[in-house]
Amino acid sequence: MQDEPIDTPRRIAFWGGILGVVFGLLLLQFLLAEYPHWGQTTIYALATIPPFGLWALTLTIAQRVVDRRAARRNRE
């Protein structure tokens, strides 16, 4: 199951999304505490991005990483 080509990008996108949310919350806490204007600007900017757009972007990047790894393995 781990070697299926579509499974690995989804797993990368899932964990990337989880880590991104945690990192984003910590970053926003810091920005709102230290630089309130930047924190508000960041919130407004993130509110304009569709959530599934970010997931699709992460999944696309993960698919390319897996494809490059597979190409390297095939060359060897």
C-alpha cells in the first residue's frame, strides 16, 4: 500500500497540511502579539485563498516529488 503512486502524494499533502496549520497558528499568535498590523494583514490575506486551492497545490507538489523519486529509481 505504501508503494502505490497515488497514496504517497496524498499522505505527503495530508501531513503537510497538518504541519502547515500548526505552523500557521503559531505564526499568527506571534504576529498578533508582536506586530498586530501584520497579523491582521496576514489574516485578511489568508481569508482570500480558498482552502481547497492550498490542498490542491500541496498535492500537486507532492505528486511531482514522488514522480521525480520514481524517475531516479528507474534510472538506477
